[in-house]
Amino acid sequence: MPMLKTSGVVIKAYDYAEADRLLVIFSEEMGKIRVRARGVRKIKSKQAGKLEIPTQAEFQLHCRPGGDLYLLTGVKARCLYRGLKGQLDRWLSACYCLELLNEMSVENDAQPELWTLLLDTLKVLETGSALKTVARGFEQKILSLAGYGLETESCVSCGRELRGESYGFDPLQGGILCQGCSRRGTGSRLSLHGDSLLAIKELRERPLVEYGEELGPRQDAELSALSRIYVESIIERELKTPRVIREMEAEIGVKNSEL
């Protein structure tokens, strides 16, 4: 079996067989790949701690000719992102971005822009602020890089230039609806204010490291709902992490109201 080495980040992991683990790794050289780590769930395994989400590492792999599942033979951790694991809000934001990356990328296709976006996002989430803004920006950037960038200049239904303070959104056509088409119910799934439309453009264009402040609650809610609806219409299934985040936020809200 040919042997190869690659830099990558563990973006998903789940148990397999009696003591193995299947990993989804987003690698610098090969894009998204699936890897089998044999025996790492055994108590005496020295590799288990190096294979947790979202560890960045150098991976040594074997690949069977014609196979699509690599076998892990060695790993050297580069960054464990301990700052993410110690704070729930940072950890959940990172898990959400990793889920999006997994869903919006294809296997065995080197995508250097996605690799750079992944590393930048993990770094900012670990050390920076404005976590929700980073998540909203990651959504817009990965949609664009995956070929699903939103049409934000003209109405996807009638073609008119988008002007005004109120819009709709059509996930099937991948863009914004003018106020008239939105009112007529032409594919509209949610309402969007003018400042949210401007935020989409800005988040898409500005580097993550330049995000300084959190979006307002209404903007965040509108953009979060838009991205979730759009991505789920593309992948044709529900995203898991947003539901977990909503449930935890609701539980925290109930506890705070009881104080």
C-alpha cells in the first residue's frame, strides 16, 4: 500500500468496530478525506488524544489502490485548540463551522481556500471576540467558495435592482427577493431587513480577523436563519449543531429567568 503524509484538521469523528474510530479530516493537500484509526479507543492507545475534534496535525496514511478510506499509521499533533474546548460558546461555534465544512465540501478535492478559511476560523474562534459574527461570516464565505454564493444585487425572481428596507429570500434560487416579489410570496421563506443585506456583503468580503463587533440580535437572527434554511435546502437534511445551540440557549434563558 502506498504511504503518504498530509497536514489536516479532524472535523468529524465517530466510533467504528470494536476499538477503531472513523475520522473525517480536512487536509491541506487532498481536501476532505476519510480515515480509519485502528485501535485508538483502547485504554492504552497513545494516539486517541491527538485525534479529537478539531486537532490540527500531520497525518501519516496508507491507501489501498482504488480505495476511498485511508488507514492511519501515524500522527503528530500541531495544534489542539485547547482554548475552544474550555469555553462552551467557542466550542459550539467551532463545531457548527466544522459541520458546515463537512457538509459543503467534497471528498478528495484539494481546496486551498477552504483550508485557509478553516485555519483562520479556528484561530479567531479560539482567541478573538464577536463569535456569532464569525459564524455568520463563515457561513457566507463557505457558501461562496462552494459555489452557492447568494445573489445580493438584484432580485432573483424579477431581476430588479435590490433597493429599500425589506426583502425576502428564496433558497431554491439562491438569492434575495425584492419587496414586491416577497410580498407576493414568490419563494419567500423569511423576511430580511436592509441592514442585514448589507451585512451579508460585508461579511463575505472582509477577512475574519477584521470582524470587530457582534451583529445586532435581529441581524444575527435573520442571517442565521437564512444560512440554515439555504444550507439545508442544498444538502437536503437538517443541520445538527444549530438545533443543539438553540436548545442550549433556550435552557440558559429559562434558568436565567428563574434567578
